[in-house]
Amino acid sequence: MRILERYILKSVLLIFLQCLLTFLFLYVLVDVFSHLDDILKHQVSLHILKEYYLAYVPMIFVQIAPIACLISTLYTFGKMNHNNEIIAMRSAGLSIFQIIKTVIIFGALISVLVFWVNDKFVPSSSSLTEKIRGQMESNTKKIQTKEQETISSLSMYGLKNRLYFIDKFSPATNTMEGITILEHDEKQNITKKIVAHKGVYKDKLWRFYHSITYNFDENVQIKQEPQYSEEEIMNIPETPHDFLNQMLHTDFMTISQIDDYLWRLSKSGATTVIRNLQVDLYQRFTFPLTSAIIILLGIPFSFLMKKRATGLSSIGLSIMVGFLYYVLNAVSIALGKAGALAPILAASLSHILAFGTALYLIDRLP
């Protein structure tokens, strides 16, 4: 690595880390003071507070990494422009790409890191913070895991085009109560309905107790007498782990879990749910690109800054650029979930436009 590349990387990395630490400190400080009354009222221990805010670190990193990249880029090149270093580099025969390539590589590495953290840590961190928040509000002494909770009103789409409605599900005992299963054909007509008082998963099999099975014809009319069973082994491929995962919001799911859920829903006919999940899935892949693209978008602004436009002005400009970028992304995501845009286009539209704009502005640099 050349001296110039080390010089630029050191400046960008230093500002980036300072931004991360500053935003993290401000977030914790503001959140503590905004909930200080509740913390004192429920006598929340320091141990619980530490777990709560440590769980927030991955989420904060994912959200502020793009803005930190933008601020560090604007400040670094803005300061170099202020000191006439850009002019000196250009006079020495360096191209724009040779000057900015270190920052572009840095942004690409941050994007990879954001993708990894967003998929491996953020879902579990989000779930943990929700549980700790509930603990803080109820002042309980023990954090329950998903496996220890009793889930009420669970519904999910399963294999063989089945729709499950369950009143209570206890992962700790692998038990379900108040079970209703609707089985559909490819045209989404009901072919079978199963109602059971209780279901227990044991030896990799579901045993239903006090179950009634209704079979329907093509006109959705009961074609024979309902079949009652005191105890029946059901041919259901879903395990308790599958039911446990499907009650999660997409914010609490990894890419593989969302993809698995989409596969289960693929023949259900639930077009709206499938479309929303597709948008969320594609966004998991495109969102990390924000760090690299927003650096490209900030480079032409930093090169065109006036000599006095450093420091606070770079922060102000980064806020404006970042705000417009995120607004465009939010609008495209909303249009995708409304069906106005294809899911993959909705997740990538803002990035495509920002990337194209950045390349155009960089190409026009003197």
C-alpha cells in the first residue's frame, strides 16, 4: 500500500470509528434519559441495562454505518480540498479513480461487514431487546427464551398447502392446543379441515387428541360424515421448531429463515404476504450496499466543496444527501409492498439511481 493510500485510509477510518462511537454514546445517553422514570420506577438493575444496550450495538452499527461512511468521506476529501492536496495530486498526474479507490474499497469492505452483522446478529439482537424491554416493564427477574414462552394465537402456512391456526403453542413441552388446519388444493379451494383439542410432538410424530376431520368436494361441500378420533397420528411434516420460527417478524428472521418461509408459502396463494416477504428478502441483500454507494455519492460533493466547507458543513451536507437517499429507499420499498413495483426492483431502485447519479457526478469532476 502506497503512502498516499495509507494517508487517505487512516483519515477515513479514524473519522468512521469516531462517528460510530459518538452515535453509539449519544443513542445510549438519549435512550437512558428518555426512559429514566421507568428505569427508576421498575428498579432495573445495571446488569439488565448492560445486556439491553449491548444487544442494541449490532442494530446501531447497521443503521449508522452508511452515515458514518458518508461523513468520513466528505470530511476527509473536504479537508484535503481545503489544504489544496487534491490539486497537488491532480497536478502529479493522479486520476480521480486513483485518488478515491482506497475509499471505495473501504466502503465495499464495510458493506460486506454490514451484510454479515445484519444477517447473523441483528435478528437475534432484535428479539433479545424485545424480551429485555418486556422484562424491564414487568420487572421480572428472568428473561424467557422463545423455547420457554407460551405463544398465543399462532397462525402459519405450511407444506402441502396447509394453513394452521393454533390457540396456544408451548415449545417447552412441544404441545399445541385449540388446533385448526385448513388444507387447500392448487386453486385454493378447501379440501380438508382438521379440528383438534390438543396436539403433542413426540418421537418425531404429531399426535392429535379429540380430533375431527372434515373432507370437502370441489364445491366446498362436506362429502362424507366427519371422522372423529380419540387419538390420531397426523402426517404433518412441520416440527415444533418450524412453528416457533414462523411466529417471528421478518426483523427477527435471518435470510435463510425468510427464504424458507417463502418456500413454504409459494403455493399458498397468499400473494400479498409473499410479495412483502420477497421485498424484505431482497432488501437484506441490497441494504448493505448503501455504505459503498453512499461513499460514491459523497465523493463528488467533497471534491466540489469550497475551501471553507469542511467540518460542520460536511456533516450538514451528509445529512441532506443521506436523508434524500433514505426517503427514496422508503418510497420504493412501500411501492414494492403495494404491488406497484416488482419486489427486486423495489429493493434496489434507490441504490441503482444513487449509483448512477454518483458515477455521473464523478465523471463530471474536473
